[in-house]
Amino acid sequence: MDFNLVQSYILKLPKIEELKDIPQIKILIEGYSERIVDEYLSKILEERHKKIVKSDVEEDLKKMDFSIDYYIKELKKGIEIEKGKSLKKVINCMGTIYSDYIGNRFYSKEVLDNFSKVFFEYTNMELDEENGKKTDIDSDFEKLLVQLFAQKNCLLVNNMGSAFYLLVDTIFKDKNIILSNSDWLYFSELKYGISDVIKNANGKIKIAGYLNDINIENYIELIEEKDDLCLYSEMFNGKKEFVSNVKEDEFQALKEKSKTVYITDKVYIETESNAIKKIGYDIKTVLEKKYDFYILELSKLGNFPPVGIIFADEESIEKMKKNFIYSLISLNKEMKVLLYFSIKLYLEKKVNKVWINETLAEDRVKDKNIKFIKNIEGKLFEKAEIELVETKQFSFFESMGDSKNENREFIKIYPLKKDVYEAEKELRVGYPIVLCWVVEDSLLLNIDLLKNEEIEILNKKLLEVL
């Protein structure tokens, strides 16, 4: 192919420095570092140069995309595939405390500091310094559990799904497991529904009643022997509003006719928050219920890792410990240490998700919102209108639904010069990431969960976008 023609196409290739001045690529430099972006841009340009030089016909070159968008797309693709996704901070203005995609587990800084010391430095975690001997974390761990659960027999495994599997496989293999349509749980850690867990553990699943009609007699009809298991659950991702269910006090009466198990992640260990009390249960009250077995998780409403806790009689606990499956699903050292320090911190200082309690103080929220508006409304003059509105968008979990959302003051921003959906996208895909709602042509922001430094970032981002 003609040399001059080849050169004319080579001249269409941009220089690296020109590409690095593009806003979208500047964002990638902030997220991944200039060295990595340089490396990938050089690779993309080199490949394009080779393709131009080696082409035999101009038709091939005419098909090449020389737009800036091409380089942005190829750079993003190369970095994310080979280097992995860069961890970026999210400014959460959606008012959802727990989210499946923006972080759903929180620990106090003190717990994480202690955890870091155990795995980054030499410590006396497993050393009896007085006698110069190795000590076992389990002995200290068991003492803490006794204080926490008041002498109850319990067994800890890596998640709730594993706890239920172990219970069925050990005690109820080949027995009837009776549940209602409201108990179709999904154990996200196992990526299995409850029916799959029961089948894999060789239990026999039976469904009591119908979607919109159930009574205690429906359970009794399915019980064949005293060693069958009737299940009752109360989970954040569980019951649907339209599914019928028996009253819990009626269900507890089934203990006279079969074994019973109660499964819930709606438990907490002491709290001052009325909002938490509305959606959860004190663990002491739960353990006073009349069930043979309990499977609980404390992480949703407390500062604890998401371990599955089985409460049962001593004989059943010993049987489960002897099941070879227990050795596969028992807590690894990292999880055990994290739980150890979480319990220790709670017992020493009664710290249990204090940040949620603070978050739900309504007077503090109102003051915070008013201060935010005073700081930004002058700068947004002629760009947007800003006001306070009350809405039910504030919630603990994405899966809770409107019926359990909290009434909350939100900041409503109506853009005057930009389409609201375009503004929301720029907030969401930029750096740092800002997540908020779009309602009635306005941005809806909840700053309740934001720290002071995050509010400063949000201010800057809004002024850039609007």
C-alpha cells in the first residue's frame, strides 16, 4: 500500500498526552494510577500502528474506528479485565444502610484494628506468656460465648445456610421437614434455596397449606412422627406480604407433636434505637421461645460477622460436632478472630452498631440537612432549586419494601439547566461515585449516612455536574 497513504492514517492516531487530557481518562488515572493507564494506552496505540502498517488494502483502514470513544472503551476494557476492578469510594445518598452492591457489612474501627494486629504483627493471641506455652483461642472464645448467650448450648458455623444444612444432615436425615409457602428462604452464601438444602441433606420436604390459606392443622396433617421437623422463619429476605402464615404462638404449640426450629436474622443484642426495635427482636426474648432448635444470625442488626449460630440441647450439639461436615463449615481462623473481638468489644463497652443508633436521631438529621442547604444553595443559584421534603426512602435493607421504610427528611434538587437523568448518570459513573434517587424530575438525596468529609465531596460533585 502507498507509503503516503499509510502515513496519513498513522497521523490520525492521537498522542498519549492528548488522550490523558480527556476527562473520562483522567478519572481512570485517579482510580488506577497514571503508570497503569500509560501502559495500556501505549499497548492500544502500538497495536493500531501495527495494523495500519501491515494492512494491504485501504478498505481495512477505512473500517477502523478513530474516535476518542474507541480509546476510552478499549482502555476501560483492558484495565478491568487484566488488573481487576479498582476499589472506589461510594457516596451513598440513597438512605439504604445495607446494600447488596454498595457494601453490606460494617465493623467498628476498634474491632478491625485488633483484627489487623493479629494478622499483621506478632501478638499473644495464642500465647500463654506466663507459662511459655501455646494457648487455644477456642477456650477464651467459649468463655465469651457463655457470657453473651447465658449458658445456652450453641455451635457456630460459617453462615446460616450451612447451619441449617448441618442440622438436617445430622438430626433429620430421611425425616419430614415441614414448612409453609412463606418459608421459601434463599441462602445467598450457598447460592441455594431452602428446598435444595433440604434435598442435598437428604431430608423430605413437605409444604403446609396454600399461598393465601394456612392454619395449624395443615402442619399437623403432615407430621408422621415426633422426630419430624416443623420450620418457622422470620428473615429480611423471607416472607412476602401476600403469603399467609400461622401465628407464631400457635406454631410453638407444635412442639408437643414434632421437633421445631426457628430461623431468623432479625435479632440484636441490646439497642437504644427504636427503629431497630421495630424491625428486630432482642436475642434474650427469642431464646425464651418454645423451640427445640434455633438458627440465628446477628450481623444484620449488630456489629458481628455473618456466622450461623445453632442453639440446641447438649446432645444434639455433640452429634453435630461429630458430623464430618462440621469440620468443613466451622469458622476459619480469620472469621473466628473477627467474631472474638466483636463479642469482646460488646461485652467490655456494650458497643453494638452505635453508628446506626446515631444515624436514626431525627433532630440531628434535620440540623445536618439545614446546614447542607445553607452551604450550597447560594452556589447553586440559577443552576438548581433546592428544598427539604419528607419521604419514606430511608431503609435498613433494599429488600425491606416501602412498608418498613422510615419517614425521613431528604434533600430535593431540581436542575434548571440540565436533564435530571443526565445529571444522575454523571454523579453515578464519575469519580468518586455518588448514588441518589430520581423522583419527579429531581435528585433526591439522603445525607444521613455521610461523614463530614463525604459531604464536602458531595458538594463539589454537585457543583461540577449541575
